[in-house]
Amino acid sequence: MGAITKIRQVSPYFLATVAVLFIAFMVIQDSSCSTIRDASQSPENVVIADVNGVGITQAEYERRVRITTDRQRQSNPEQEIDDESIRQQVFTQMIDEVLRAEAAKQLGISVTADEIVDVMVRNPPQELQFFKDSTGTFDRELHVRLFTNPDELYNLLINQGAQPEEAQRQRDEWKANLIEIEDYVRTQKLEEALRAAVGAAASVPSPALARENYRTNNSTADIRFVALSADAISDDAVTVSDADIAAYYEKNKAYYIQKPARQLAYTLLRIQPSAKDTARALRRSQKLMELLNQQPTPQKRADIFQSEMRNGGQAMDFTPSSNIDPSVLTILKSLNAGDVFGPLTTAQGIQYVRLDERRSGTTPTVRASHILIEFGTNKDSARAEAQRILGLAKKGDFAQLAQQYSKDPGSAAMGGDLGYFGAGRMVEAFEKAAFAASVNDVVGPIETQFGWHIIKVTDRQTDEFKYATITIKPLTSDATKQGLMRDAAEMEKEITDGVVFDTVAARRNLTVAKTAFFSQQTPVLGKASITEWAYEHALGDVLRKEIPGAGILIATLSEIRTSGTKPLDDVKEDIRRVLVRRKKLDALQQKAEQIAQACSAAGDLAAVSAVDPSLTVSQMLGCKNNGQLTGFGGEHAATNAAFTQPIGTIGQPVRGESGWFILVADARTEAPMAQFDAAMTQELQQQSARSRTSAYYSWFQKLRDNATIVDNRDSRD
């Protein structure tokens, strides 16, 4: 493989992996490559922000914004660029960089040049092994040459026949990539060191805790139980008074602490096509349809189609079935080469389609539906359930069963349909099963990390289509946009002049909503700039702001909260839910005791049917003392009873979080504690790793919370 080809492969790969991390975590430090970068910046840089006394410059900020924007545009050319979001993302990242760099300095942490060289040159990880020969083997010699002497790339390219200008461009691009790679490596090494330093103090493992975790994870019980769910009682059947809520609030105030918070009332004038805009698109479609229908031959229709391609037309090269809109694919299958069809209503708009050519591709695609059964707390029980549903699916309505049983909500709503997919689009086990099955076969259960799948293959295609489309969709005219902007300006003035927000909105048939209370670190409505506005303005102030891709926001600062205890009104409904559940459990206690007594007297949980025929006995094999019961979660009192009651004895009813439980442990397997000493090292390491991760994130959040940040981006001349 020639060097030109290799270098061209570096850029997109690098952008997709290393550079994204670089943008997210780059740390400001000195180095040889960084010096090259810094020397290229203007000495007249303006400081636009201050983080604990450390400045962020205009030049570096704009450079990062440009890089992020370019990469987003390259990854998805059709997506509208939200400049404001990108700027806020970059700004937040640069703040985090400064905080990390300052913390590292205080802790005496640095990354040496030798550490960077070791990663970049001596022992490059997989993601930095760009250069490979024709067999896919990493070319270490070429890697070392180009990483240690990037200027050598120019000579390699010239020797392969490149023009001097192209060779120079490639060399300069490679040098820029090396700067970013170096920053990425430094960031990763610094991040590792910070995690280790912060985690060290909080990750001293506890042998006693490790022993208990080992016991919990390796002890099992086979149990049967009767559950009296609190959901069986209607909320209306219990009464929670305001006095009850107030008493609970006073007793538990310590748990309802709030930081400074703001709330906005807002409405949105959506920038979307007006009725006139839509009518204009329909008239154009009608005109094109009439023109096509007037043509006497398919060739004439194709000629008219071609002449109209300049207005919203797109020619597609050979495309696998799996990558074509299903509604368009259905039409393409029915056409002969050169045929034109339309109008066709699709999610993209009104489409007219011309089939240019069809061929048999080398990569087959299948269309399949599935029913997903999650593992839950017992993988074997879930598999048994999947087997039962598989039997129903082989002789029943698959779509109906998917809607009823599948835990994949997106596809379940469509009868389990996943559409067409080719190789590499699904997880390996699922893909193998789907491609091995014939059309209309139902197979399974297939195990993946998501659970057990029952799969029905509904179609198989090897065709690829070369075709063209003309898409006609209503476009928001300038007149419509200007009208919305005038309306928004009028609303802003009315509210500012004292007219009630709800009244102003109601006159225009708009609905006013309120945000949840948000902190200064929360991007409200997806925009950090709105949060900043809320914390810089007074109660009742009005904001008018265009949100790209959404519309024009009109908002007012409706409430300001200071630090302290949350008001009762804020938590009233949360408390009500807690008390309603408690009172429902109180109401069930007598029945739970009656059932326990009847079952104990009969020596069998099946006696529950004599008390309440609607209740059944559930079985759970391999239960662990972790609060997870079949159909219930967070029921630690119940699982604890499974390990403390005598074997075979029906115990007293256990009050849980969401119901009462009467259970019997048929068998128990105790953890092999004699083997704990051999497993202790691993248990302690896992415990320590969890503590380190938690400690690092908590520590860094406090860094952010306590930082003094001055943002002058909007106050520059």
C-alpha cells in the first residue's frame, strides 16, 4: 500500500476516534509540538474568560470551535449546524481542561516527554496504529519514521509520484494531526494520574465488606412466594391529608436541601411552513404530476423527470435494499428500468421516483422482526419464557405477540419489525441467526447481551438499486419567518409592558409551560446560554431567542430559589406518593397476616387460593440476597428473609417497599467461604476500582461547583 493512500486513511480515522477525545479532554501543557502550535497564535489574543485566574483566549476558543464545527459537518453533511451549542460545548470543555491542569499542578502531577514518546512511538495502542501493509499487519517501521520525522512524509509522497503542492499539503496536515495526537496522549496519561491520585484516598478496600459481597454474590436460594402488591389497592382507597404531608415534611427536612435554582415560564413559536407554504408545495407537486401524466411514453416521462431534477432532485448510485426507505423500496421493486412513479408520500416529503437500474448485489440483506425477552433477575427463567413465546410465535400472530411481550419498545410498537439490515448492522449472534433462516422462519431463542430474541425473517434481498428521486416538501418562506419574528417581538413587548404571559400566549393559541427548577450547571432547554441568562437577570425579565431547528423562544424568569430547604409546595407531591404507598401497605397488613397463617396451617403456599383466588405462587430459582425478586426490584427485606428463614418453613409476612411477601425457601446454597481467601484479592480490587471511579467523579464535580468562572464572551467589543 502506498504512503499516499495510508496518509489519506489516517485523517478520517483520526477524526472519528482520537480527535473527538482530544476536543473533549485536551489539557493545556507545554511540549515541543505544543510550542509549534502556540507560536502560530497571534500575540494580540484577547482573553474571553477567566477560570480561577487562568485565562481562556479568543484565538484558542475560536480554533476549537472551528475544528468541532468542521468535524460535525464532515460526519453529517445534511445536519444543520447549531453554532451556539457547539460554542457552549467547546467552552465547557476548555473550562474543564483548566480545572484539570490546575488540579494536576497542585498535586504535583505532570506527564513527561518520555511517557508520551512511549505511547506515540514505542508502544502505540491499537487506535494509533494507522499504518498497515496489504495484509493488515501494523507497519512499525513506517510508523516510527513518520511519527519521529514528519517531514519525511514529503519525500515519500514525491517518490510515489505526488505533485509538490499535494505532498506539502499532506505533510502539513500530518504535522497538525501529530499535535492533536500528542495532546490526546498527554490528556489520557494525565487523566490516569489524576484518577489514581484522587482515588487512592477513597479506595482503601475493606476486607469485611469484600467478604460480605462475596457471600451475597455466591449464595443462592430456591424460593416460592406470594406477593401482595400495593398496586392492587387504588390510590383513591387511602387518604393522605395535608397535615400528614406537613408532619412528614417537618420530620424529614434534612433530606430536602436545594442549591440556588431558577425556573422559566416559556412558549415556542415554531418556525415551520405556513398553510400558504404547504399549498405552494402541493401546487408544484400537482403540476409535476400532470406534466408526467401528459407524456405518451415512458421515455418522455423519464425525460421530464430528468429536466426537473434540478429542483430537489437526487441521484443515488447502486444502493442495497437495507439502506433504502421501505416505502421507496416497495415502489422500486415494482418498476422497470426507466420507469417513473409518483407522487409518493414519505417522511421526507412528496417524492417522485425513477428506477435507473437494478442488479444483484454481493451483500444480501434481510428484513426481520423480533421479540425481546430481557434476562431480568434469572436468565434461565427468562429463557423458559422465551421458549414458551417461541412456540406461540410459530403458530400464531408474530406481530401481536411482539406488541404484547417484546421489551424492545421501538420495534414492539411496529409488531417487532426491524426493517432491512445487512451484514455488520446487528450484534453477531442475532445477525447469524437471521441470515441463516429462510423467509417466514421463526427461530430462537437467540442470546445476546440484551436478552433472548425470537426472530422471524420476513424478507430476503440481494438486489441493489440505482435510482433518482425528486422530493417536494413545504419550505418555510422568508415571509413566514419574518411574520413569526414580528409576532415574537410583539409578544416580548407586551409581556415586558405588564401583560400576563398566559394571556399573551393564549391570544396566539400558544401553550405556556414551565421548566423544572434548574441549577447554574444545567443547560435548560438544551441551551447553556439560556441558563446563563436566567442567572444574570431579574424576576420577570423576558427573553426572546431563536432556537435553530425549533423556533423562537419567549421566556420569562418566573421564580428564583436561593440555597436552603426546598419549600413544602415543591416536594408535596413526592411526599404524597410516599405516604400513599405506606398507607396502602398498612391496609394490606391484615390480609398478609391472614394468608401467612392459612398457608402455615396448611403447610403449603398453595393455600393462598382459599383466601384470595386471584393470588398465585411465584417461583424463583437462584435468588440472591440483593433485593431482586422476579417481578420486583429493591425488595431487600424479602430476599433477606430467603436467607434467614428455616428451610421449608413458611415465614411471617415480610413488609417490603412495594408490597407484602410470604415466602418459603425450598433450598439454599451457601457461598463457599473457604474459597474466599483465594478470591479475596480480586474482590478487593473490584471494590477499590468502584470506589476510585466514584471518588474521581465526585471530586471533579466539586471542582466545577467551587470554581470561579468569569465569562466575557458576550461582553466583548
